[in-house]
Amino acid sequence: MAATILIAGCGKKSPSSSATPPPAQADAASSPASHPVLTAWQQGDKAAAVTNFLATDWSVHPLFASGSILSLSEDQLKALSAADRKAKADEMLPQLLTFRDLAEAVEQAGHDAASKGDIAQARKYFVSLKQCGTALDSPDYTFMLRQIGQAIQKLSDKDLAQIGL
């Protein structure tokens, strides 16, 4: 049910800032790949989050901190008691919504670049979305996170096709 809510909202647009500060560099050995992106977003710095999203190597693991609810696999989630599973799902929902909103902001940045005629920059945004979606659509994660990944991949495929790539 939560996945349906999340996927249904994936096509919405959200405003993005045109300011793009330099991306925070993560040390892959000590920091999860998504850490600079999520930290900037949670601090309200959407422009930095979008810039960091673009700079993130989505093939680097781990994507999430080991204690993060997002680092759980579906098997790990299923192994919990029903009460714990519900609590984890309730904890996960806001973080999944964060990823959805972040993806929307990155997509909007791509549309903004395309509308200015900067197809090369738009492609970078949309390819980064595709890479993120592919990384999230992994058996290492829960069904709900995989659904978000699949929705992000479809979104990026649509956007890439619209700019002729």
C-alpha cells in the first residue's frame, strides 16, 4: 500500500533551485554513497542535494549506513516479528518519500536544463536518476525501496526519450 502511494507520486514535479554549490565529497570507504545527498536534503539544502545526487557514484556500496532502515533487505524485514515489521515500515515511509521527492527535484533540474537548451546537462541529470534507480532496484533492499528504484528508472527512461536519447 505504501509503495502504491510512493509510486503514484513519482511523476509529480517539485520546484528546484538554480543555485548549485560544489558537491560534498564522500569517502566511499567510510561513508555510504547516499550520505552527502540525504544529509543535504534533510538539512533543507535542496540545491546541494541535487548537486550531490549528480556527483554520487550509485554503484558504490554501501548505499546506506548499516543502521539505516533503508539498508534492510526484504528477507531481513520478513524475519522480524509482525509488530517490529510494522514499526520498521512506519519508520521507512518518510525516508522513501524523501527519495521520491529528491528524485523529483533531480528530474526537475533536468527539465530546467533541457528547457534552456542544455541537453548535455539534462542528460547528466536523467542518467544519474537511472543509475540511482538501478542501484535501488536490488535484492539487497526491501520490496518498497525496490519499487521506488523501478519508478525512478521508468521516470529517467521517459525523460531520456523526451530529449532524444
